[in-house]
Amino acid sequence: MTPVLHGYRPSVYVRVARLALVEKDVTYDQVEVNPFAADAPPAYLALQPFNRVPTLVHDGFGLYETGAITRYVDRTFAGPSLQPIDLRALARMDQIIGIIDSYAYWPLVRQVYVHAVGLPRRGQAGDPEEIAGGLADASFLVGPALSLADLHLLPMIAYFTEAPEGAALLARHPRLDNWFARMKTRPSFAATDPR
């Protein structure tokens, strides 16, 4: 039976699912569902109770969440494998997908694209503050406030840059180099110096 992909054509996550289907050379039907519409179709809510996209239906089996859909497509249909066999490479793939979903989607799409391109295409004004927020260098690794991620990386970079080769490599990555320069000024950095 031909799979049916329910989703909103402009959605990046619908496109991710479509990319996987095309890469696997799977013929599929698409049903347009706008998750931003005031009233979600009850039939769609029966498939996806959170009114998000995409949702895939294949042989009576309904599945939502992009990662689950793309992994299902890869495991179910013939064609080139879209997931590494090596367990560490597979784990790295999962990690990168998690990073993209957690940290890249919002500034790249919801802030910059929507406010600089999407809204103006529809004759609406975008919010310059949203665009600036999406373009701004975060002061810390995961946003505007210090987190455990910063504290976890800081001592490693400190040791790494004691080697001239490490310092030279860090200098080639200005954002990370600037982060390290800011982090070194924190009182906690001096207070915990092991020497």
C-alpha cells in the first residue's frame, strides 16, 4: 500500500520526511494539513493528537514525529541505507539530529526565516528583534545564560589550549574562541584553577 504523508508543505519537518521518502525512492501520497489553522480536522487529530506535522500512515499504521518517521521509512523500504551501521556513527547521527532540533531550528527557522522571509511574503511585518535574536551570537553554549554545558566544556578547552596546537586550532573558530575568552574572565574559572 502506498504510504500517505500528512503535513504542511512549507514545514521543514515535513520536508525532512519527504527527503527520506525520495532518497529511498518511495512513491507516496501527500495530504496537506495546516497545523496553524484555527480548527484542525478531527480526522487528523485522530492520527496526531498534538496537531503537529508530519504524520505518516502506511498499511494502516500511523506514526508521527519526524525522527520516528524517517527511521521507519529507512527500515521499511528498500534502497540505500540512511542510517550508519556502525553504532558510534549511529549515535553521532542521533546526537546531531538532537542538537539540530533543540538548538538550531528555533533561531534559523522560527526567528530568522519566519520574520525576515515568511511573514513579509504574506504582506506582514516581521519582528526585527526576533531576527536579531536568531542572528545573535549566544553568550553561552545553549543560550543567554550559563549552563552546565559551559562548565563541562570549559576545563577541557582550558587544557586543550595550553598546547600551542590547540590554541592555534581554537583561534580558527572565532565564535568558540570568543566564548572561551569570555568564560576565562569568570571568577569561577580563577577559583578552580588546579595550579
